[in-house]
Amino acid sequence: MEKTSGTHKKPNTTFPLPPKKNKNTGYKKWVKFIWVSLIAIVLGVFALFFAVSQGFLGEMPNVQELENPDIYVASQIWSADGVMLGKFEKEKTQPVTYKDLPPFLIYALQAKEDERFREHSGIDLKSFARAIFFGGKRGGGSTITQQLAKLLITKKASQNKIERIFQKLKEWSVAVSLERIYTKDEIITLYFNKFDFLFNANGIEMASRVYFNKKTSQLTLPEAAMFVAMLENPRQNNPYRHPEAAKKRRDVVLKQMLDTGYLDQATYEKAILEPIKVDFHPIKSVDQGYSAYYKYYLRKEIDGYLKDYEKKTGKELNLYKDGLKIYVTLDSKMQKYAEEAIKEHLTDLQKRFDNEQRGRKLAPFYYLNQKQIDALMLQAIKRTGRYRQLKAANVPEDSIMLDFKTPTKMSRFTWNGDEEVEMTPYDSIKYSKSIAQAGLMSMEPATGDIKAWVGGIDWQHYQYDHVIQGKRQVGSTFKPFVYAAAIINLGKTPCSIVSNAPFTKGGKTWSERGPASMTYKEALARSQNPPAVRTMDEVGVDNVIKLARDMGVTSDMQRNLTTALGSSDITIYEMLGAYNTFAHYGTYIKPEMIWRIDDSNGRVIKEVRPVEKEVMNELYAYSMIDMMKGVAEFGTGAGELGRRGVPKSIEIAAKTGTTQNNSDGWFIGMTPKLATGVWVGWEDRATHFYGTGEGQGAKMALPIWAIFMKKVWADKSLNVSPDDKFLKPTSWTGNCDDLRGLTGGYGDEGGLQTLDEIKNPTPAPEKKAPPKKEDNVNEKINSSDDVDFNK
């Protein structure tokens, strides 16, 4: 055996042991993770608040502007004849100071909304945590300061959860800023001055006058508690509309005042015995009557110009506080005459319509069954602010419908002034649908200047502009585009002969009474349907639509033959602008209302230049003027114009229009110095006169035009005379030879006719019409024959 020297080492036959684990390592990691997470959250929240406060996540209000509400200088609207038509101003308000607020009004606010208002710095974390834990069942988490911040940011809470989180962050940020800038007393004062108590009661002082006809300083304890209850929901807790519900919530406020020590038992018991006593004195809105319609259009136009100005100069201007001067093309007298004409005619028209509807079970609708009416009314209900507010408050659908069937006090429109009534919101909607609506626009052919604009009958009740917003089927007022396209593209003339025999295509047949054939001028004057559809087919739908587009019609138009009869929905603004092309020698000129905008120092911000486009030869344009004269001389407008005292000696180029079931009545009439378009109808197309005798354009819309023009002619200062004549092209002699050589053709083989022959054509031999089919003969899809039944 071999010996070894030295110390003998035992061979290591075992695996190495793992390093000894420190019991504190895992704990330290968790602590580190928590601290890092906490710091990240704090930094993230800080960064988020910073982004919100700087407006990176949406525009933030300037809270310092609350201090000086009176520095707002309204912008003024000046007419072409130097009359101030109105202002762009904030809703009327009368701010109060803290000393004007009765002590129990302040106590009620703190007891109901924010017990620790005097202790926190804008955000009450204890209340917020309580609201989160109990899901809002034991009170909300918003402080008075946050509620003021919410009024500054938005009037309506978003339904989107993410957006609501950002809204809440903005509220917190603004609340902190408010607490830093203002004292607690000032915040309470600002809150009461800023809150909208409905009925144009902006702020506590206006509300005191509207609901109780007294100053804020004169409010009693129950009245003060009533206003604090309204802060929760001004519509549902409204003492005028819902006195019973309002009293219940008022008494809740009084109970909270008792519980928080602001009232003793005796005072509380006396206060809750007080009934709701309203002395209602509503205040008209800043935007009211007829003027609000053109102000709505102006505001949109001006906003665009101010944005362009800001891009160019970097200077931001505010329409409501920077004292701009807006010079418009409207004439104050013409505007007044237009408003008077609509009121005069519609007052009478409404009486006739109401008489027709009296005793009808399904009034004011025709051709709808009860199921269809219920569906239509449900759609209308869901469009109301009342429905949206109840829905936002998570009120069940059946309860909302019950609310709409519960009588309440309200104001409704009549031509004799607003009427205070008690009726259900459902019946109120139905009543509104029975009221005839109208729109009128008048412009100067040579300049494109809009001289009168009446978008509706009353902005307070019907905030929808029938000049620029309302698109309705135009009926036979579309026919001039068809004949103009034929004159331009096919070489036709006012003397061209067109068949009036039934016309069939695509499974549809159009048939009309009258001679078998006639000239273009008579076909247009008498508004015969077969000639218009036949001409549309001959010239091509696309050519007609292209011409209408060139003349300023931007609305969608159907690409089929019914377009010839006015099946498309188009605005008065577009139609009158297009017609004016004929009066402006074939050049389209965009209708404009704004002439110039100046800043408060008189510097020009924007001067509007007319936009023009040459569309057709002046002879083509005048030939259409000559054709449309026939409407007033012997066509569909002649009878009613005569009854309205408009002599035939006055040169009027015009067209009537009536749509399917008499739903829409149109009249567009042009004189050498003034072109005017009128539409009359109802909110729903199912509401209309039963017969064409009352429902045609000549009866519904033409009278407004006639009343308006007679007032204009009578006012010599307007320089619009009934003796004015359309300026004829130098080569025009009065017959169709004037168009010879302009295109490849200039009429039909029947030869040319004199003006006398056009007005009194010799009827052609009648052709035997094809067998009639009950399902398609006399089709009047979206059109009318515009026959004057009283002639």
C-alpha cells in the first residue's frame, strides 16, 4: 500500500450546498416594489393633474373671469340701412354679492351639499371615500367648490366612463384653483350667481324674480330651501312645473338643516308647513322671436372667420365679450315686413287647418295608423331635453313614459302670444306638430346680398331654421332646372313643343289633364308633370343634376326621373341662390349675409367678397326668366296673385311647388331687384291639408310672398318698384329666334312662335293615351300638378 505524507484529506464526495437564504430578502423586494409603485402613482397623478391643469387634455376655463362678468362687451349686428338689429351677448343675469344672500340660504346650501365646506380646500376626501364606499347612497362626494367647477367646465355629464373620469379630474383641478384664488364666501356667491334655475333664470337674483317676484335678500326660509333643492335637479324639483315633488325635496333640505344644527325644532316644523307659493314671471331669452334664426346662421359664419383670423394673427377674439361690429346685408325694414307677412298669413292658415282637424281622432296626421303615430311620437319624445335628462338620471323607461303622460304647467306657442297651460308633455309635443311652420329668404339678384331671413315662427319654441337647416322636398320648383338643362344641352327654346301625353318608364306612368302638347313656357307655367319628366328623360338626369350643382344646390339629389318633379330635399337657401342665377344673367352668386366684421377699435377683421361662377349664357338665363313670367301671368300663380292684389303688369318670374300629399308648399318669386323664396309646411310630412285646394304652394306659400312684396313696394325708401323691368340682353327681341345659333339646335320642327302664341297656344290634336293601369297612372311621387283649382 502506498503511503502518503502530510495531512490526509477526505475526498469531497457531496454536492455543494446552496447559499444560505436571507429571510429578509423577499420582504425587502415587496417593500421596494410597493414604494416604487407608490412613487410612480404619485408622480403619475401629479403628471395627470399637471396635464389637466395646463389644458393638455381639454380646454380649461379661466376661473379669474368669474370675478368680472361685467367686462363682457356684446358684439353688435348692424343692418345695411344703419339700424342695430341685435347683439351677441350672454344670457341676462344680475350678479349678487355675499351680503345680499340671506344667512339661511347659505346654511341650507352647506347643510345639503357640503357640511365641511369651511374646512376643506376644494376636495373633501372623506366625503369622496364615503360616496365610493356606499355607491352614492349616503350622499355624493362633490363639494360646493367642485360643483362650481363643474358649471364652468360642462353643463352635461358625459355618459362615457373614461370621459367622466377626465371630467372629474378637471373638476378637481379647477376646484383647487378656485380655492386658491377666492375666499369661501366668494365661492358661495359665485356658485349662486352661476347656476341656471331654468326659464332663463340665470343666477339666484334672476331666479328670485322669476319664481317669487322678489329680490334674493327678501327670500323666506322655505323659499331659500326651495332653491337649494333645485340645485340637485332644477327640472324635476321645479316649483312651477312640479310643486309636489319640489316640496318634498325642499322639506329634505329643511330636515338636513335641522340635523346639522342650523334650525331648531320649532322653526323647522313651521317651515315645512308652508306650501309652495310661486309668483311666476318668466324672462324672455336673449335669443328670441324671429331674429334668433339669422343670428344662429351668423354665429356659425362668424366663428369660421374668427378662427381664420386667429390662425393668421395669433389673436383670439370672443364674439360675446370683445365688442365686435358685424355689418350685415339685411335691411331692417325688409326683415320687419317679412316677419309681418309670415305672421299675417299663418295666423289665418292655422285657423283653417285647425278647423279641418276638429273632431278627427288621428289629428293632425293623415295616412298613418295609430301604431305608426305611436312610433312617430316616441321618436319625438326621445329627441326632447326632458327625456335625455331623465335618461341620464337613470330613470326607468316606464317611469319616463309616465312622466310624459302626467299633466304639468308649461308655456305653449300661439299666434296671439305664449299661453300658459297645464297639459301633459306628450300632448304638448302633439300640439307642436299641429302648428304650421314657415321659412323665408329674400336676396338682391345683382349682389347676392341677403335682405331678409326668417327661419321660423318663434325661436323660443321652435329652434330649427327652415332657411338653412330645413331640407324639404321642393316639388315643382325643381322644374326650371330641367327646362334650363334642355335649353342649354339640346338647343330647346321657350317655344319648343313638348308632348303632354302620359309618359311611362321604369314601370311608372305620369299622366296629366290638359292639351296633348304645349310649348315649354306653357308646360312650366301650368306645371304639367309629363312634359317635365319627358324632358328630363330626353336631356338626361345627370345633365340636370350637374346644372343644379353649378347653380349652388349642394344637397343630395335622387338620380331618377322623379327628381324632375322635386323629390329631392333641398333648403330655401340653396333653391333661392340657384334661381337667382337666372336673374343674375346666368352667373351664380353665393348668397351672403355678412358684409364686414370690425373689432372694437374699428379695424377690419373680415370683409366678405362675393363668390361668383358663370353657369350659362345670359340669353339662356333670360329665356328662363321669360318662361317663369308665365307662372305669374297665366299659370299656377296667376289666380292667387290676382286675389292678393298683385297686378299682372308687374314683371314677376316665379314658380309654385307642392309635394306629395300637400306636405310642402313653395313659392319662389323674382322681381328685377328682389328675389324671394318661401316654404310652408309642418314638422312632420304626415301633417298637412287633406286637399290640394288648400295645400298647394299657391295657397300656402304664395300669399306670404305677395304680402311681403306689397309692403316692400309701398315703402319708397327701399327703391324697389312694381314698375321695375328685367334687363333684357341686347340681342333679345321677344321671340325664340334670339336663341338661334347658340347651340346645335334651337327648337322643334313645329317652327317658332310669337309671345302671343306662347301664351295662348292652339291645342294639338289629342292622341289616344295607352290603357290606364290603376297602380301607376297619375303618379304624383313627391310632386304635384300645381293646378290653381280656384281659377
